[in-house]
Amino acid sequence: MTGSVKPRVIAIANQKGGVGKTTTAINLGTALAAVNETVLIIDLDPQGNASTGLGIDRKARRVSTYDVLAENLPLANAILDTAVPRLAIAPSTMDLSGLELEIAASRDRAFRLRKAIEGLAGEFGHFSYVLVDCPPSLNLLTVNAMAAADAILVPLQCEFFALEGLSQLLRTVEQVRSTLNPTLSLQGVVLTMYDARNNLSAQVVADVRAFLKDKVYDTVIPRNVRVSEAPSYGKPVLLYDLKCTGAQAYLRLASEIIQRERNLRAA
Ligand code: ADP
Ligand code: MG
């Protein structure tokens, strides 16, 4: 076995539900794998939508992210292959919803995920990207993700209240940076569920770009029914319908992210 490379860890976070975090984890992960990256998705939402959306049966989740974070089991024990080559997942179960209280008194409570990722080695030490699908809350799970991450990716839905809650999220990122993880950066903001027939969507894109400037990816993910159908087949949209606008947008997002990574390394 070759030695391990340090993966680029990206936490996909927004305390609002329904903004496209899980959809982005699944489909960005698939798109990165499609261009030869090796990707691990870590499901940190007790709802387990990333696990289900990738076709992981509940019965197959014998070791979950709960076991890793609560019992310090090796992350490798939870990792399962998916139907997508080079894309693996560490699934979650509802047990995760009780984790916060269970580990609240432990000194390393915010660093459980970081340690788990650092422990990846041997045949599991080859991931180039780790994407963490966060729950819709700024709780200890999300803090674990931020403490473990190199960067945060924030999906924002193209709707009237898109920016609401963002300042709170950015404050949390700032707090994590000053206490737990000084090198954490805001990797970028991706606008999701863009509706070309709706003037409001275009207005939201303009407002968010004016406010966050080059933090916002050029790629905007369109609202596309194929994207929302795919999870019920346990498939990423890139496997369900590669040609649809949603799948193509996630491929563009992946290449933008890879390009930004290259620029960062060159800087
Ligand atoms: P979150 O993880 O932030 O709660 P999800 O990724 O689960 O959000 O998305 C919320 C809902 O919106 C899901 O039903 C999902 O299928 C749907 N959805 C997400 N992105 C799109 C899109 N681009 N087009 C259509 N439906 C989408
Ligand atoms: Mg989700």
C-alpha cells in the first residue's frame, strides 16, 4: 500500500434546511470522481439523505458516522463503496441525533471528526477530496465538520431569503477559525435551484454576487426536476441522466473547484 495523502476536506454547510447541501455533496462528489478524483462523502446529518441518495440501504449501515464519533471507531470501518467508481461514503443513521449530548462533556468533542479523518491510512488513505454533508443546524456536528475542514462550501438557494442566516453562518466560521481551526477558509458559495423563468432568481444571483463577489462560483445550479428525481432511485443525477442541465452544472462546478484548488496551491 502507498502512504496516505492529505485529502482536501470541504464541509458543505448552511444551517438552513432544503438549500441543496445534500444534493451538492452527492453530485459534486460524483462529478469530482468522474474526473478521476477519489472522493469520500461523510454523512453528518442524522437524516441520512446523502446515504439514501447514494443507494445505501439502512441495513448496510452497520458502522455509521455515529459509531466513529461516539465510540472513536476507525472511519475506515464505516466506509462503503457506491455505484460510482472512486466515490465512497461513510453513512449516517438516526443515532447521530443523540451524539451532541453524549459527547458534550468530553474535552475533544469538537475534534472527533478531525481525528477520524487524520486516522485514514493504508487502502483508505488515498482520498483526494472529503466532502462532509452537514445537518441543517450550527450544532456540534457542524462544528466538528468545520474543525476538520480546510474549507467551507455554502449552498445558497436562489430565493428571497437567500442571504438571511448567512451572517450567522459566517460568524460561526470566524469563531471556529479563531479557536479550533485557524486555517479554515470559505471555499465558496454556490447558488442552487436557479429558476430561469423567475425574475426573482436572477435578482437573487445579482444581489449575492454584489455582496460576496468572487466568493460566489460562476456556476449556478439550475432547478431541474431530474436532480430531485434521482435520489429516489438511489442515484446521483450524473448516473440518472448525465445530459440534463443539473448534471452538467455539477460537472462545471467540479472543474471550477479543481481550478480554485490549483490556484490556491500555486499562490
Ligand atoms: P439540504 O441538504 O440543504 O437540506 P437538499 O439537497 O436535500 O437540501 O435539497 C432539498 C430538496 O430540494 C430535495 O428534495 C432536493 O431533491 C431538491 N433539490 C435540490 N437541488 C435541486 C435542483 N437543482 N433542482 C431541483 N430540485 C433540487
Ligand atoms: Mg441535507
